[in-house]
Amino acid sequence: MTKANLLVAAALLLPGLACSQMAIATGELPLAAKGMHYSATITVRVDGRCDHGDVSLSLENGALPKGVELTASGVEGVAREMGRFRFSVRAWNACASATRAFELIVTGKPILEATPDEVTFSCRTPAQAPAPKTILVSSTWPNRPYTVTTRNAEWLRVEQDQGVTPDSDSAITGDVVTLTVDPSKLEPGTYRGSVVFWTRDGVAAPTVPVVLVVGSQK
């Protein structure tokens, strides 16, 4: 029997000697905001043939921001400093190990921006609804989910395109929110409401005034 065959036979007789494959599946870490709680899971995939499935994580090199630490499941804490922090994480157990480099960006809280600053509709009669209008929503953070609500405007409806601000490399400057009005139950006059945009941990909630003019105004 050759040496190679002996190694194969030993692996079959002693499964613990057969090194299983391990990989860190997590790619980019989400952005972190200074002073806000942060948590990101680091997912590790292990070949099912490994008898020792428990995986530990350790910091191989580099540094995490102050206030953030590597836990048994990923990265967690409250960052006390801003910047770009590069480090490598090693995942290991009795069968295999894997290492992957990461970058954690700590910045200010996300800021939503909505344009234009005001939207005005007008129609000659309550039976003639004006054409829809749009608002573009962007953020200092890419891919940022946001919500939109109306205030003091039962006649106003809003519809989000994606509900998420564009990616950093997107050609689109903002997510489109379409505004439509229903003046059918209104008397002639001027009506004022607003649209409010909100994102989790955001600095502020931008508000866009909406004006509806029904009928001719003297």
C-alpha cells in the first residue's frame, strides 16, 4: 500500500483526522454610528463531516474601535470613536480554521434628505384631481431603509418606490416617493399638510410641507 493510500485509510478509520472545510461567509460589515449600539453577526460555515462543530472567533490582527469587541457570534458594542478600522477574524475549531479581513466604518448618525423642500398641488374643482408629484429621498448612509408618513392630510397618499436609499455606487440620486391627492371630498380652499421621513437612529426626521389649492383663489 502506498503512503497516499495509507493516509486515506487513516482518515476513513479516524474521521477526526480528516480536516473539514471552514469558511467565513460574512462579507462587508454594515456601517456603525458613533455612540449608538452596534451589532453584526459573523457567519461561519463548517463542513458537516467535522465531529467538532463548535466554532470560536478570535481577533487575528488589526484593531476594533474603542467600545466595540469581538464576541462569540460577531462584533458588538458602542463605538466611542469614528474612522475606518481594519482587522482580521480567525474562526477555528478542532477540525479546521479560516481567516477573513474586515473593515468597520464608524461615522456619524445617518441623515435623511428630501427634495424639494415643499410640494404644491392645485385643481380647479374637487372633481379634477391634479397629477401626482414626487419627492427624492437620499441619505448620508447608502442602502438606508426609511419610512414615510403623512400629517394633517387625509386627502394625501404617498407611495415609496424601494423604501431604501440608493447604494453608494448607484446612478440614482434618491429613492422616489410619489404623492397623489384626492380633493373629491373637499370644499374649495387651501389645505396644508406634510410628509415626514424617518430612519432608525437618524439625526432628524425631515418634513416636507404639502399644499393643496382647490378652486380659484381670490
